[in-house]
Amino acid sequence: MLGIVFYCMFTPLSQLCAARSVVITTDKGSLKGDEVLTITASISGFLENEQIRVKGVFHQDGASNYFGYTKYADNWIKCGDSTASQMEVALDTWDKMLTVKADFGDSGFKGEGEYRVKLGYYYKTSSGSYASVSWSNALSVNINEPDPTATILPTQTIVPTPQSTQIPLPSSTPVSTLVPTKAPTHTVFSLPSLSEPLPTIQSSKRSIGIVTNKTHLSLAGNILGTHNEDSADESVHATVSANRILKKNLSTAMAFIGMGLAVLSIVKTIELSGRWKEL
């Protein structure tokens, strides 16, 4: 009570205990996106050099969940920030205008439609602190959300991956090498030639032709053929084969000789037997 008395003592009579009030007008009736709204205030009941803080707010009709920004210097101040953060003006120098815009991220925004806009102000009490917020009249404004903007994705630059150069290698498929082989050489042996006439043993009563073995029995000299000069193994094989054939031919020759001797023995026996009979 004492504070009110002192306040009234030092206040001009024209403003003595007068009620403060603010009446606003706006420059447009609708907003879209980040468009701004200019509020012009008409004030009364304030001291001429009084300093106050002001802010603009939006809200649905009948709701107390306010939202919006007020431009203060180069910053946008949210209406829900502290009193000390709000725009401070001196009434003797203030142009009575403020710029506001919608806050689409606030819970007070309920989608496109009709809202109310008004001005809130704080004045200092006799103690020097700010009183609770007071409000101007409210005006209708239609708020529309910003048009969706196409998101431009950064262009992806595809860098070609260097590929390793593959040098074709020769095929590893084994190729068979055909080595010409000589046909095995056969050793030809000559049989003894029976070119001489067979001796004839005559007797007084019979004559028996006897085959004599007066052939040229030179088997070793009659071995004809060529050695395989391609490899030592074929040469050894040919030598062994020749030895075997030589032995076989010698055996045959000996058989012929034995037969000839037997025949001579028989003839001789017959001849002696005939002589005995003549005697």
C-alpha cells in the first residue's frame, strides 16, 4: 500500500493510477509458411518514458497454448522464452511496431486454419520487477503451412574402379608330342642252300640217293639285317634275337648232319649185307 502511495506521489496527474492498455492492428489477415506479420500497437495509461517488454503470440480461439516468434534485433525470440529474453522497448522512442511469424514446430500449432494473434507486454512494478504478462486485443489470422520443398539429393559421383589387366597365359593343356618311331627291323636269316647234287651210291642191285650236307654252312655270314641305331635297347634286343636264331639254325644243321650219317650207315650196312649174300 505504501508503494502505491509513493508511486502516485511522483506520477503526473494525467497518468495518476491510470490503467494500461494496448490495442493492435495487423498488416495482413493470412500467413503462409515463414511469411511475417507486422503488428502496430496503440498504447495508453503508460508513463511517457516507461520501459516495457513485448512479444507477439498466436493461438487457437479459446486456447491458452501460445506459439510464435518475435524478431528482436537480428534474432527470433520464441514466445515461451523467459521474460528477460523478450523484446525490450522504451515507450518514448519505440515506433510501436513489432514483427512476428508462426512457429510450426510448437505444440500450439494444430495444423492449417484460423488462429488469433495478439500482443503481450510486461511493465515494471514499483519494486522494479516486471509484472505478469498482460494482453492486447486479439485479431483473426489464417495460417497455412509452407509448401513441401523437393529434397535435392547430392549427385553421387561414381568413380570407376580400376580393373586389373589380365594377361592371357598360355594354355596349360598338355600337348602330346608325337615322336616318329621306326618300325622294328627284322633280321633275315638264309637257310643253307642245297645246291649240290645228291650223291648216288650204286650197287649191283639198288641205288639209293643220299642227300649230303655239302652246303656252305656259314650261318654267321648269312645273318642279314640292319641294327636299330635309334636306341641302345633295340640294338641289344636285335643281338639277343640273332644269337637265338643262330643257335636254332646250328641245331637244325646238326640234325641234318646226324640224319645224313645215319643214312650213310644204313646204306653201308645194306651194301655189306649184299656182299655177304653173294659170297
